[in-house]
Amino acid sequence: MFSVIFPGQGSQIIGMAKEFYNNFNYVKEFFFLADEILKKNLSKIILEGPKADLDLTENTQPAIFLASYSIYNVIMNETKFKIKNAKFHAGHSLGEYSALCCADSINFDQTIKLLKYRGQAMQNAVPIGEGGMLAILGVEIDSINKLLLENKDKFRCYIANDNSVGQIVVSGTTNSLDKLEKELKKQNMKHVKLQVSAPFHCPLMKKASQEMKQKLIDTEFKNPTIDIISNVTAMPENSSDKIKNLLIDQIENPVKWRESIKNMIKLGVNSFIEIGPGKVLSGLIKRIDRNVKLNQVNKLEDLKVLTND
């Protein structure tokens, strides 16, 4: 039993999905449509860069979706692999929108528009340079919760992503993150500042969730054809109304990726297919459970590894 998983921000690379773009006219059509909807040359940014433009949140979010959606459609159209037999779809943060679109809950146009708004809203919620994210490595989530609670009078930081065993991402203002770093150094906890321009998935995103709320309410969702694992609940969801509300909550709440994977495995999933740029999610899953099978599809040759055994 397999699940399909879709990457989030941070996986983007110049040239992602380029082989698919060069080989299939309908992929070119997806890229053209995205440019038309966004009224900008996103195709050029994806295929040629510059990286600084691709890394802008308002470009990154629709770009990663476009790459993932294109590859998903190539699997459907060009292989005998029954991708629609997936037990679940799951996506990391913006990847949840890719998961929903590929499960026919929202269409291509709606997804591109929502991610454009989402990217802009998240980017503008906190002025550039005044917030960020930091990954803490090799420490359990309970220890980090304890550390944040004990120091809540000195600085205010929030767990944003529970990614894997020993990889927790924290969001906060730049000032708070600097103070947290000093505390982590004192306690010899390994950590890395992430190259992001805002403190995602925490209460500092309140303005963004308020802006996205109306956009999501105004968008018509259908019940997905494949159950979606929500970032917020880490559980299967198939009610369009509930999914819509959870997408609003998702902006201010932590991404429960580790729990999501563990719950899928408990429900019988023993294989994951990562569709989109990079293999970040596969790396996280490897730390959660080494016994599951992992495949990534981001190049043409990767199509050969897909078999419905």
C-alpha cells in the first residue's frame, strides 16, 4: 500500500521539471497557463532563474506546485503505474495544496491562484528581516517544548515543523531567534538557521491566515478522491469543508510531518512516492522508519522505478 507525498518550500531548484517540460507538450501548456494566471513569466524563473527570484515565497509556492503537478500528470499519462490507487496523499505545508489538486479537490487554476495569494500573504505578514526559522537537530520535541516554556519570558519562539526524529524547526522574530541560539549553544544543541524570509507556521502569521481565510472561503472545494493527511491533525481527511478550515489553521499551526508519516504507516502504508523537486521528504521519512520503501520522481528516468507490485 503506497502514499504519494508532495514537497514544500525549500525543495525548489532552477530547472525543476525541465525534462518533463521539454518532452511533453501538455506540461508546456501547464507552464503557459500558470504564466497567464499569475500574469508573470514564472516558467522562465523556474527553468532559467535567477535563484533569488525563485526563492521569493510568492514565486516559490506556485513554482513547486507546478513542478509537482506536471510530474504527477506525466506519471498518469505516460506510465502503466496506477498512481490513483494511492491510499493517501500528503504534502508538506504548500505541498498539501499539490496533494489536494492531484486528488481533484481543487483544480489547477484555483491552486495556482491560492498559492500566489498564500505566498504573498505569508511573505507580507512580517517585514523582511524581522522574522525567520531555525532547525534544531538531534533533540526530541519534548526537550524543545520544555526549553521554550522555561525561557518564555526571555524570548518567544514557536515549534513550526515537527519534521522527523531529531529535526524540529522553530519560528520566531529575529531578536527571539538570536536569544534562542545563545541558549542552544549553552546546551550544546546543534542548530541551523534556515534560508527563509519569514517565520512560517506560528502565531506571527496571524495576518496571513486572516487574509487567506476569505480567499479559501470563496474557493469551491470538492471532497478529494483520495484521502488527504492534514498537516494540522496528522490524520486522514476527506470532507471538503473540514479541509478548507484546516488550510486556514495550517498557516499559524505547526506542520505535524513526523506524526503524519507514523499515522500513515499505522494505517497500512509501507511505501511512499515523493513527487516534485528534491528528496527532502524521503530523507525525513528514512529517519522515522527505515523499513518503508521510498521512491522519488523528479527526472524522466525515475518513471522506470514505478511498479504496482
